[in-house]
Amino acid sequence: MRIFQTHIYIISIIFFFINVCRSEYSSEFHFPNEREEIIDGFFSKSRHTNNWAVLVDTSRYWFNYRHIANVLSIYRTVKRLGIPDSNIILMLADDVACNPRNRFQATVYNNAERKLDLYGDNIEVDYRGYEVTVENFIRLLTGRHLPDTPRSKRLLSDDRSNVLVYMTGHGGEEFLKFQDTEEISSYDIADAFEQMWEKRRYNELLFMIDTCQASSMFSRVYSPNILATGSSQTGQNSYSHHLDPELGVAVIDRYTYYNLETLEYVTLQSQKTLQYLFNTYDVSLIHSTPGVRHDLFERNLNKVLITDFFGAVNNIELTLKGYKLSRGSENDIPDIKQNTIRDKSDEKIEKINHNNDDHLIPRNEYKMIKVDFKKSAMVSPLFLLGSIALISGIIFISKIVN
């Protein structure tokens, strides 16, 4: 009878601890029967630690102004979302900003209203003019550089890198022209990506291409963890969006233009996914059918954030405590106005507004820092060991008493 009473006593204590923990952490206390949700959440997140962007314009000559504007638009987007120039390889086959036909010298615009200069004073071109060749592009992807190639012209990615490869120019079925003198084929692209995978030069890769019959350029790709999208299906042309009457040329292509309409609203803390981006594609606006290939990609597109490829990876530790920093004088500190507000879910958001700062970007004027106060807990090893020690002690004492 005493042994039976002891067992009941032990079981009661165990259930007491379980109920206390469940009442404190509610449904977010994870027990073994919730492992499926935990595993799904783990594998839906990217395991990358750094982002790289390879942005390529393959067209020369003034009448291809829009292709340079396409690339510079994506270049501006990834820089705005935090990817530094050290992690961006920019290849421009022509310098239309300094072309004698350009009425607005040292500028490139992607809109006829000319509100935003894409060229600006903070652009780093890594390959320009006749340096933009098929050979240099393949050497860049595969890492097979000549010994005298500087680090700024190398893709220094690794197996923890998410790589965005964006290309634009004139093409056809399974080929893309480089400066009207040579071509790169879909087989060349596929083999280059395979070498990158074998040499562990990427974790995940997004291949985006704006050209005629764009989908044919990734039809031969066979390497893992590659997601591809293009402006048109095989047999379809891609079209420009609008022209600038004063420049006399089209200033951007439709596919890139409507991608930018979505990307302009993306911030580094945004939870918008690539599936959301692909769902915005409207054939009636783009005038061609964009292609998306995801059979080689492991993750669900509804779980892949846009910033997994277009934004920087920031390892930020949030804390409620402040730290006093030494400073020289009040003049060295910019005038920063901080406001704290609460949203509907009762989460704090800090808005930092830099006063007197002339923003080139009309949207995304604030850097949003979202602080989550929800409790979460896991069954820790210390808790398990403590429970086992408690049970063992009770059993030992009960035997002594008996």
C-alpha cells in the first residue's frame, strides 16, 4: 500500500510541474507531440548567413538604354535593402550616362518623369564596356579567375550564401546575346550553376532574367536549390514599358517595372514572400507570360521571404535595456527623433526618423524595428535532469521510510 501511495505522490508532483509550465507559457510550450510544427518551422527558414547579387546588362548602344536602367533599378533595390557594394557584382556593357546623346549627362532614369537618378554619385561598376563578356561572366560564377583579378571582381560566396543572378538584354530561344558579338546558351548557364553547386558557392540561388523567350534560358538547369523566373515563355517576346520623349528611347522594360512596383514596398523587416511577388504578375500589364520554375527548390515559396535574396542578413540582438555610449560632443550626434507606437497586436515598433535628410527614395522613409514580446519555451535539458533527480530522490526517501 505504501509503495502504491508513493507512486501516486510522485505522479502528482510531475503533473503539478507540467501544469505550472503550461499555465505560464500556454500553447507556446512545446511538447514532443508538437514536433511536426517545430520541424516545419525550422526547415521553412533559410540557413544562409550572407547574400550576394550578380547584376548583368549584356546590351550596348544608346537604343538599349532600358537594359541599363533595368539593371540599375535592381542594383538600387538590393542596396536599399542592405546588401553592400562588396557583395554586389555589377556588369554594365555600356555607359549610357556619359553617352553624347544623353541630354541629361551623368544620369540614368527609369521613368519619363525623371524623379530618381539611378546613376547618382554612389555607384560601383565592377565590369564595364568590353569587359562584359561570356567568358568573364562564367569565370565570375565558377570562381575560375585569372590570377591578377582583384577581389572586387570576384564572387566570394560560399555554401551559406544566397545568390541573386539578374540578367537583361536581347535573347531568343535558349540564348542571350552579349553586346551583339557573342551569345551564352541555356546549357552554359546550367553548367555554370552546376559548377557553383559542386564547389559549394551557394546555399540557394535565384535566377531572374528579363529578355525575349526568357523561360528557355533556365529550361536546362538541373542543380539543386535553384529558383528561376523570367519575363516571358518560350516563343514570346518581352516588351518595354514606356519611353521618354526627350531622350527618344524606352527607359525600362515591363517585367522589371512591375517587379519594382512590389519591391518598392519591401523593407528589411518585411514578411512578404516570393510567392506573393510571383502572384502580382499580371499578363495584361506585362504583355507576356512570366515563367517560374521551382521544381529544384526545396523550400515552399510561401515561406521564402523576398529579403532572403534581395536584402541583407543582419544578426540583430534585441534588448529592452539601454547602453550608455561615450561621445565626444553633442555636435557629433545627429538630431534623431524617436517615437514609440503600438499596433493592434500590442507589439512595440520603434520609428526612427532622421530629420533634415533628403531621401532619394520616396517610400520606406522609416527604419522599422519590430520587438516581439511573446514568450516561448522549450523543454530544456536542465528541466529534464531536475525532474529526474527529484523523482529519484523521492523514491530513495520512500524506500528508507519503508
